[in-house]
Amino acid sequence: MDWGSLVGIALALGGILLGQILEGGALGSLVQPAAFIIVVVGTIGAVLLQSGWRNFVQGVKMAGQVFMPKDDNYPGLIKDITAWSVIARREGLLSLERVIKDVKDPFIAHGLRLIVDGVDPTKLRDVLDLEIGAYETRQRLAIKIWEAAGGYAPTIGILGAVLGLIHVMENLSDPSRLGSGIAVAFVATIYGVGFANLVFLPISSKLKALVSRDIFKREMLADAFAGIAAGDNPRLIEERMNVYTM
């Protein structure tokens, strides 16, 4: 669990609520279902229109990594890489066949499979680089839904404010209905700006950092697989892997 992310979002929301209380306002005045529906549903619709269903679903799934990121475990990974290189050096590349069945990461399994198949080291690296590039493109397209949401939400919040003011103007003759319209108008703006800057954009930035870290790890693995395929000394491969973690 990434407690920093949890504490961060708690502080952001808590600061707004505490400020509302210190200003003498009631927390209940910030609860406006109509404004929430306008901003949230409107933002989801705009993002879906831009990104498409597949990227939208993938982006929503990725949000869990903000609070529970993958454990890279570089020391353990380098230990495994060194062990694979030793096995390949002593017993031959085909001996890595028995390792593949115990590997859970599809990228690692693919890299080992290319080694076992005797693919030339240069071509092996090219294939893995293409896979890394395709993976990065898919991930970044999915992340863009959060960036897009951060752009659309404030504008849709303004639309909600305008709708609230229209409601007010239509009911000038009925003072009892003016309050709800004004509340929706202002709260919709708060929801739009708040969701964008406290939730959507921070999630987008965090996911971009996590994807960059994942790509870095895959590049390290591609380098290791190319070294193993070329028959490099296990000690040399281990030294190269340690450079990635410095």
C-alpha cells in the first residue's frame, strides 16, 4: 500500500472540508446531487467520447496502482537474472526451458522463450524493444483518460454553474426555490475544479511515473536477455543490471 497517496488525498479533501468549517459553512451545503451528476457523468461521457471504451476501462483499472503499486523488487530480479545467465552459461540456452514454466511475468517469459529459441541477440533486442514500445503506447493511451478528465471537469463544472443560474432566473418569482439553484451553481464549479486538481490530474501524473518506472524495468530485462543470448559472462551481466538500480 502506498500510504503517501492515501495521506495525500486525505489531506487535500480534509483541507477543503476544514476550511469550509472554519469559514462557518455547513458541510451539508457541499453535498449537491444535481451538481455531482452534472460534473461526474458529464466528464465520464466526454472522456469516453475521446478515448473509447477499451482505453477507458483500462485506465480505470490502472487507478488501483496509485494506491497499491507493483513491487519492482530489483534485488530479487537481479538475483534471478544472474541465476538465469549462470544456467545458460553452464548448461546451454535450452536449459532455460525449465525456468519459463515458473515465470509469471509474460514479458520475462517471452524474453526467455526467445533465448531458448536461439534468436540472434540483436534481433532479440529489437523484438523486445518493439514489445516495450507497444506496451508503453497502450499504457499511455489508457492514462490519458485521467488527464482528459482533469481538463474537462472544470469546464463541465462551469456548465453546471450556468444551469444553476438558469434555474435561478426561471424562479425569481419564487424565493423558496432560489437557494437550491444558487447552491448547484456554485457547488458544480467546486466539484469540477476540485475533482480535476485533487483527483484526476494527480492520478494521471502518478500513473505516468509508474509506467515510466515499468518501462525502465523492461528495458533492463531486455538488456539482460540480450546479454544472456550473446553468452556474456554472468558477472558482467550482473554488473550491468546493478547500474540500472544506482
